[in-house]
Amino acid sequence: MGTTNSNAIQSAISSVAGNLAADDPLRLRIRDAAAAVRDTTPLAQSFTNFVTINFVANAQLAAGGTAAMSFLASDIVDIAAICGATYVNVGTLLPFYRHALREITAAFAETGHRWVLDPVAAGLGADRTAILTDMRATPPTIVRGNASEIITLAAMWELPVDDDNDLDDSRDSRPNGVESADDVESALGAAKALARFLASKTPDGEAAVAVSGAVDLVTDGETVYRLPGGSAMMTKITGAGCSLGGVTATYLCVADPLAAALGASLLYNRASERAAATSDGPGTFQQHFLDELWKVSPAAIASGDIVAE
Amino acid sequence: MGTTNSNAIQSAISSVAGNLAADDPLRLRIRDAAAAVRDTTPLAQSFTNFVTINFVANAQLAAGGTAAMSFLASDIVDIAAICGATYVNVGTLLPFYRHALREITAAFAETGHRWVLDPVAAGLGADRTAILTDMRATPPTIVRGNASEIITLAAMWELPVDDDNDLDDSRDSRPNGVESADDVESALGAAKALARFLASKTPDGEAAVAVSGAVDLVTDGETVYRLPGGSAMMTKITGAGCSLGGVTATYLCVADPLAAALGASLLYNRASERAAATSDGPGTFQQHFLDELWKVSPAAIASGDIVAE
Amino acid sequence: MGTTNSNAIQSAISSVAGNLAADDPLRLRIRDAAAAVRDTTPLAQSFTNFVTINFVANAQLAAGGTAAMSFLASDIVDIAAICGATYVNVGTLLPFYRHALREITAAFAETGHRWVLDPVAAGLGADRTAILTDMRATPPTIVRGNASEIITLAAMWELPVDDDNDLDDSRDSRPNGVESADDVESALGAAKALARFLASKTPDGEAAVAVSGAVDLVTDGETVYRLPGGSAMMTKITGAGCSLGGVTATYLCVADPLAAALGASLLYNRASERAAATSDGPGTFQQHFLDELWKVSPAAIASGDIVAE
């Protein structure tokens, strides 16, 4: 079956320079993850923002999983016992969240429950800074964000960032609202540092960081993978990033962190390209995107462009 | 006009065994309810979860009613004075809800205001259990839920369930997130017990329970009605059940509880079948479903399959 | 370029009696505002209700801007320093909002930050009345609402309303839920009084009030502009008014209050007419409306019917 999978993927591999081989074991892990989501409809719960909570749930369902959302520690801890992974997004905060998220992430750390953090608008507002700072002690399995958020979180956690591409001291670390003020490559060093830190804290030493942008960047702290592709229309609907975080949690229910982060991002690139081709604007794009999430095959996901470095 | 209505319904009745006759008075009550919603655009307010609140409102509008949403007791009590029914859904709770819902349901009980309860994820989390347990003292007019929720609520309220189909003691009562872990038929005894209890508490002795699933089950505590039909795509969008609860409240503004529960469920079955036929996945399905809610005629609603027992 | 703009607008001006001339400077201000939104993708943040928060964000993105949403004073004040305008909507309140909104609007008043108020359901509930009454001391730059909300807010703030069309004392001031119980013309005096009051409080003496309805009414307190057009389907989706308020804030980032209120309302009329022509019900209408928001040109916006009085 490995041969068959590999052939199915092979036929779709494009000619991007440095593209991972069709029979690379990582592609098979991604294909198996995508197939397992379709086969087992895993439950990933979310503690997420009010703006895009509906889109996160619908994206998880369309990708093949199921969804449950809550803001109470007692719910989240109860559901964590029956679900494979949790998605936490700090987009729209309420006053009681700091206490709730402390309790929740402490419970996750104690049980080894795997979760995805989306540090939306990291750096903005005293509450968000306090919440994200707290999480250094009980860190997630995967962090997914835009470049500014990844850079800000690594700085907030005082992680040693040694990459040449890194920012000089003159950078204004304040994000531009919820949009990234930095490009993906400028977050390379922060992403690697963050992934190494997360991996040092997980029970099995596995973790990943995904930086979303024109070319997505995913790393486990050692290898860096770049995913070209996707549609710019994703920046014209709200929740593209949030729902990718949610679907990453869906994939994390059935796969290792690196395969989960890569698989979800590849699915998003493929589905958004297809949706853009049939849409007439951001309204129909959003619906066609959900349709395509539903339709893209595991083989098509696993055959997307992946440039390893 | 009764004859005309009956004829219009007659022509559409399918040949399901045990199907209610075209001139059954219940079908005419359902048709009148659907027509009254279209003619009077009744206001049903909601206290509902953050995931699907937008879809609930849009479904109520598309079904012919109007919507208002709030989480404050002072708002809800004010609006109850000018609306026909209220929808309460305990999906995503905030810490202050227990106190607010106590005040709200006490006010409803005092004034005889009619309301629909959606016991989402009953059994999960200490807050939800406390809130649902409280409601035994000030119960709703209609409960709509999936099989697991109906079974759990009847157990929580310690209602005598005497049906043969009922679950043995070995059942794990913990629900599988927000999805049902039980099939509709296993909730038959609980649904009847719950409906009888609700009917014993309403001013006019009328109440209903609706169990949603592949074949919906609706009962007033005496007769059990089964509604085959609908589309499995309803399980691939979030809010199918929540919005049905909201539309049931819209129908309850103009009809008795049984006709309201049946009418809303029949509308959903018909609209989802039609939407599935023209959709390309869960994204376009959701929009086509709202279109079809808007377009299905009262006669088409009243002529859906209803198997009485 | 003024000539070119004027010609582009000229060719589209319809023959409604009293329609503003194609070369009226106000049309050029509106065209420039629409073009500036497309060119600069301005960030307008929102403190808005849970029902339509997703639609508000998507409408702002489709209109050409970007969005950020929060409910915490610390976030809102931080973001106000980096965005052009804020949208505040009092639709679904939580208990802590009164304190938060006091802090937020005081900060806006101190810095001269411009904002749009949407007094949803004004008159309903003790909390909402307290919040809206508070805002008299720190008023917005623009108020956008339906007729009942505008009348209620002017009364709540005890503004002198001297218009002949005004309501007699026998009017029941209680709104009909979130729908208007009054027609647009009955709010004429209240809208003018409100606009004059707002203009007396802003740093530059500029303000506007927009009353949405079958024929929208916009005023700066001196001149009254009526905007016929738009589609009745806007009343069959939730969030038509809320999202117009959000897009008005987007326009306020780059334009004076009157041009912002007129431009956003004209965009809405044109986009809703186009969407209605291609839709099959409220579901597809909502998506086509977002598509059209994205596609309507600045010249098409500026050439909409505007009847000045």
C-alpha cells in the first residue's frame, strides 16, 4: 500500500525546486493523517474567539472532524478526556479568561493533552499579554500564527532567537491589529526557537510551529518546511487563520505535530486555490472554500508543494 | 378552505407505511402554523450559544419570523413581554449564566411565557449540569435535543422512564461532546417521560419533546410521531440542531407545542433535502438550506411524512 | 482628475427628482472616500454584538478595509492608537460592558478618536439604557440606527426635537425588539437634533446621523439627504444594519463623517440591489452581497441617488 500511496502522490508532485520527493516518509505520514481524519471523524474542541467561532467549527466539520466549543474550564477539562486535541485562540478575550486558561492549560500539562495555540494579536492589550505570558509554564504542542504573532510570542517568552534573518532592536514590536506587520521569513528564527522550546516540554519531545502567510512556514525546530500556494482571497475573509488553527487541532487528534501542521496547511492551500477558481468574490469564496475542504482527497493533500531546508 | 388545504396536502403525501392521512387535523394545524409564520413574521427571542447564534437568527428570518438575541435577564424579560416565545440553548456557557437563567426561567414560569429548551451537551461540565438541574423547577414548553441529551435530561430530572427500549444501567451517560452517542429510538422512553412531565407543568397542559436524528421523533407524551427524511449533510454543518430549536420557537409563537415541533422539523427535513440536491459541499449547502427555508410552502411542510404510533 | 471623476459619476446619475448633480462636491468626496478605502485598506476596530460579529468583519473586509474585534477596554484603547475609527454596537450585552464602555468612550473623548455608535434596541433593558445614557457625556462621531433607535436615543439624551414630523406624546417608545416600530421619516427631527448635538461635541464640529430603512436618511444636522434604493432582502438576513455600521467606521477612517455615512449607505444600496438580482433566497443573497461589496467601484458608489433637502 505504501507503493500505491507513493504513486498516487507522485503523479501530482509539481516541479518546484527543492520539493520533497513523492516517496518521502513525511508525505506518507501526511496522507495517513488526512485519511484518518476522514475515516474517524475525530473530535477536537476549541476555546476560541467570537468573531470566527462558527467558521472554525464549520471548517473542522468540512475537513472531516467534529467540533465542540466552550469557555468554561470545567467543560474544557471534561471534554479533553474524550477528545484528541484542543484549539485555544486568544482573539476576543473576556475578563474571566485569564483564570480559566490558567486552569485549563495546567490540566492539559498534567495529563499530557495535546493542544494548538493561536496567539492572535499577541502584544496587544494587557490581558492578552498576561495570558500568553502565563502559557510559557504550560505550553502547547503546536503554535500557529502570523509572523508578527510568532515573533512577539518568542520575545514574550524570552526564547533565544539566533537566526540571521532576525529583527534588529529597532523593530516596533506592536502588531498592526490582527494583521501581520512582518513577512513570514522574518519569523524564521522565532519559529525555530519556539518549536525547540515546545518540543522540550512535550511528553514525547514532539512539537511544531506554523507561520501562515503568502508562503507558509512550518518547523519542528530542526527542519524548516515552506509551503507555497494558496489564494490571496484568504486574506479577504475573516477566520482563515483561526480556522486553520482549528483544523490543525483536528489533524493533531490523529497525527504527530509536524504532520498535523503540514497536513492542515496543505489542505488549506489546495482548497483555497480551488475555491478561488470558482468564486465571484469573498462571499462565495468562503462557501466554496468549505466545499473544497470537504472534497480534497488525502492524496491531493499529501502531494502539495513542500520545500524542505 | 379546509378542503382546499387538505387537497393541497393530499397531492404530496408519500406512500410511507403508517403515514398520517392527508386530512388528519394535525396536518391542518401544521399547515396553519406555517402559514401564520409567513403572514405575521413573529418575533422569537433567543438566549443561545456563540457558535451558531448567527445561523439561528438567519434560520428564523428565512423561516419567516424575526429574531432578537440577548444574555441579560433584564433584556430577556423585557422582550418576553413583546414576543411569542423564547429559545434557550446551553451550548457555550459563561460564568454568570446560572444566575441569569434562574431569573429568566422563573419569570417565564410566573407569566406563563412559552419557551424551547435545547439541552446541548447535557451531562458535560458542572455548570451545565447545575443549570439544567435548576430548570426542573421552571420547565420549558418544548425540549429539542439529540438522543443523548434527551436521555441525560430525563435522568437528571429523575423522571420515571418505563419504555422497553430504554437503556440498561451499564450505559455510559457521558455524551460524546455535542454529538449524540445514542440513536433516536433509544430515547423513546425518555422523550415520552419528559413530555408528560412538561405537560404537567404548563398552564394549558400542552408540551412536546423533539428528538433529532436520522428519523426525528416528536411526542406530546401520549402519541409518538416519527419523521423520516432530511439530509445527512445536516450533520456536516454546525448549528443544524440549534437553528431547528430556534425555528421551533418561531413556530411556537403561532401554534400549539406539538404542531410547532412537528412543523419546524418537517420544514427542516424538506429544506435540507432540497438543499442537498443543489449543493456541492457543506459550504454551499448551508446557504442553499437558508434559501429553501425561505421557499418551502406551508402545504409542502404539512405534507411531509409523519408516522404516528 | 476632478473632471474625469465627475464624468464617470455623471454617466450613472439616474433621473430621481432632486437628485444631487453629478459634479456636486459631495459626490466627489464620496468617490474619494471609496477609492481611499480600496487603496489603503484601513483598519476599523469593533466592539459589537455576538450575533453578527462575523458578518461585520467580513463586510468590512469585502468593502476594502480590515477588521479587529474586542470587548476589553485595554485592547480597544491600544488598538484605537493604531486605527482610524471604532464601531460600537450595543446589541448583545454582557454584565461588564457598562464599565468597559465608560472607560473606552472616555478614552475616545480624551484623544478625539472617531467612532460610530449603533444603538441597537435602544430602550430595551435596564443595562442598555444605562450604557446609552452614559454615552451622552462622551458621544460618538456618527450614530447609525433604525428609526425607533434614533428617536429613542434623542429622547434618552433629552435633545430638543422641533421637527413637525415628530411624534406626539402618545407614542409608545418601547421598540419592537431589534426591528424598527417607526418609519424613517418619523425620525427626521430626532436625527437632525442628534447630529447637531454630536457636531457640537466633536473636535472639528463634524458629525452625522444615518437612519436606515426603505429610504435611508443621512444628515449632518443642517442638510438632510435621502437615499432611495437597496433591496428588501436586507431585512431577511441578520446583520444588515450592524455591518453597515461597521463599514461606516471603515469609511470614517478616510473621510469626513457625512461623506463616510453617505458612502457606506450608497455602497450598501448598490451592492444589495445587485445581490438581489442574482440570488435565490436569503442564504445565497448574503454571500452575493459580500461579493458585490467587493466589486462595486468608487464611481458606482458615488453615482447613487442622493436627494438633498
